[in-house]
Amino acid sequence: MKDIANKVGVSTALVSYVLNGLEKEKRVGKEVVQKIHKAAKELKYKPNQIARSLRKGSTNTIGLIVADISNPFFGQLARVIEDEAAKSGYTVVFGSSDENSEKSAALIDTLLNRQVDGLIITPSEGSAEQIKSLMLGDIPVVLIDRYLPDISTNRVVLDNYMATYSAVNCFISKGYKKVNMVAYKSLLVHMQERIRGYREAMKDHGLANGVVVKEIRYNHAKSEMERAMKDLLTERKMDALLFATNALSISGLYAIRKHNIKVPEELAVIGFDGHEVFDFFEPPLTYIQQPLEEMGKESVKILLDQIKGSRKKVQIELTHRLVERASC
């Protein structure tokens, strides 16, 4: 700024007013404004964002930690969050926890060291102490997609119980009774609620004895999915199959195709979340749709309110939609 001031022949304060967009407020002449911008361009002036952030006490960045950014569900959700944050002048820094609490802790530390103003987190199993620590440190945080039942936090989640309950109802209304489910082996509440919704729906239809849940470990998903699907498809004790997540749905569809199972003649299928693959599968897949747009927008709104000083806890449960197509 001193160099620009010397070149134009004005004070550094005047240069600061102009470069910070305060020329009208300070009644700086149009000609002087043009000279200052021209000199700034010639001298390749770039504002020091770190210094500016320290002065403002804000970096206008938020951290986003999801399970896996390569998963289409989280990728689409991240895009909504990024676009929504940009409307308020915020930049989003992303990270994937890979459902690993140690990696999640490292990401939180990294983002806090970068002075993010707040965090949107998809919590992994074993991350409860991390979230408690953020709350004790008075750091704005919103949990998305899932929550920790023992901690009262801001959160935006799906009605997971009702989502799978309605999927089972759909199967049964069309005459299917031997409904099986493939889910992740996890203590996280969103997965437990999806399994509970399936079990309760089966029970309410008098089919409790037919409950079968194949649980897949996240870090061994490929090998265990192949084994689980082989068991389910070769036993042929089911006439309908429900997948608990987007990634499981896609893996399961490949296995169904590999075993030449005719859908829905031999097996009815319902997946979770929309995906382009579902459109190319023949017949098109019935699936439980999460309101991604609303989920992302609400999480950003809540977080920005927290950053601005709100202390109100906001806990939103959004409603699923069952998109019925030919696979069921």
C-alpha cells in the first residue's frame, strides 16, 4: 500500500479506503480512485488474506468433513454446500474421513489451524469426543446426514427410520414378502435407524421371522458385498432386496447383473439415494431419495447463524421421498 501511495502521491490511508471499497463513503474523487487501481494493477498488489483475517477476526471459510467425497451422495451434497456458502461470501474447504475417527480428528485439527469460521461434519463412528471438544471450545458446528444421540448439537438429517419403513411397505403392497436388507455394520444412529425401520415394518406386517440383514464392514465393502450377495442370491430365499446406502446399492446392482438375476421377475429391488447408474440399470431402480438440496442449504444457514453469534440449537429431520420405478 505504501508503494501505491508513493506512486500516486496520496496517503496509505486513502489507498486503503479505495482498495477496501470505501471510496464513496470517504468521498474520494473518481480520478484518484482510477489512479490507485491502475497503480495497484501495475505493482501486482494482492491483499494479504491472513492479515486481513486477523484484523476482521474471520476468514470467511468453513470446513466440511464427509465420509467419502468420491461417493456421489457426498459429492453432490458438498457441491450444494459450496454453492450455498458462496452466496454469503464463504469458501468451503473439504476433507474425507473415510469413516475413520483418527482421520476425522486430524482433519478437524487441520481445518481449525487454518482458522475456519465453523465446521459442517458427517461424524464417523468413535468421533463423539471430537464433537464434544468443538462444542466446549465454542466452535460453530453442524452435523449432517447423521448425528450423535448422546450429544445435543445442531444437525440436519433424514427421517431414516421412516425411509426404510416405507420401502418395506412398498414391497409388501406389491405382493413381496421375503424382503432382505443389506446394510453397513455400524453403530452410527442413521444406519441403526434404517435397519430398525426395516425390522419394524416386517414385524408390523407379521413377517418378523423373515427378517434378514446382511451387514458389510465399510473398509471391506467390496469383498464382503460380493460374498453377501453370493449368499443371498444363491440361497434364493428372498423375493425382494433393500439396500441401505447409495454405495451398497451400486455394488449390489453389479452383483445382480453378474448372477443374471431378472429384476423384478425374480427379485424386486429398492436402493438408497439417486444415482445415474440407477437410470442405466434395466429396469430403472426404485429408490429412497434424500432431499440433498434442502439438506445442504439448511446446514449452511444454521452454521452461518452460529458464526454470527446465534446460540440456538437447530435440529432438523427432513422427509424422504420414495421414487417408484420398474424394479419394484
